[in-house]
Amino acid sequence: MSRNTLRGTATTAALAATVAATAVIGGGPAASAAPPTPTCQVKDLRAALSDKGGHQNGMSHEGTVLVLTNTSGRTCALRGYPGLQLEDAGHRALDTSTSWGSTYFVPDPGKSTLSLRPGGTAEAALAWAHADAPRLVRAAYLRVTPPASRDHLTIPFEKTVTEGRLSVTALAHSINVS
């Protein structure tokens, strides 16, 4: 064999080995990746509150479970904490502060990416105090902003909230309130 033929054979063998290794690792053209699941948009979701049959009331604290349901015809994803804002009866924003993490009643499950099939739900524990304080905020509605969204959903929330302070856990497939 000539020197050029040997060099060409070695180059072809090296190229074939590289393509095979890349395909095994999953980074090359031989690997097909599934498209990422799109983030749930406000138009894809419905918000509601549920006690889930549990008792979240005591020591001047109250709690409930925020439920986001995928109402679209496609799977979408959520990750993290919802944004919350209290509103008065005229839908005007009230002074609200929200802390993310464990609530008075429920430990924080931590952030995870949740895939919601059509009809699937994500839940977060929501809690607040209603004790006497210099400032009690009387709300009529609650704005819920899903993670990675700038839009919000609004649901009835006729509650008195001490200092307008809410606490909420990260979204999870299920929150245990027992």
C-alpha cells in the first residue's frame, strides 16, 4: 500500500471511531433528543384552593393548599414557587410579602421540575397568620403567578392576613397536610 492510502485508511478509521463514540455518549448526530417540555403558561392553568381534607388551623395561623391544574391539551412543566399578591374587592393590589419555603404547617418539598399532563395538577402549601397586629390586611382575592410567568390567575380569597404576610412552599405533585 502507498503512504497516502495508509494515511487515508487511518483517517477514515479515526473518524468512524469518533462518530461511534459520540453516538454512544449521546452528543452527536446519531442521538435523537426529545424536545424539552414547554413551561406551563397562565392560559394553560386553572388555580384553586383546597383543604385536602386536612386541618391547617391553630395558634392564630391558617393554611390551605394551592392547586394549579393543566387545562390545556398538551403536557407542560412547572418548577419552583408561585408568586402571590393579595387584592381587595376592587381587584386593587394590597401590600403583600411572600416568603418561599416551609410554612407554619408544611415543610418545603424543595424545587423540582414537574411535568403536568393534561388534567394533571401541582400543589403548594399556603399559610398566613390572622392574629391581632398593628396592620391587618383584609383580602378578597389572591393573584397567583405561576413560576417563570409574568401573568397571573386570580381566585377568591376572603381572608384577614397579619401584616399581609404569606408563606408558600415550592410546587410539588402532592402536598401532605395531615
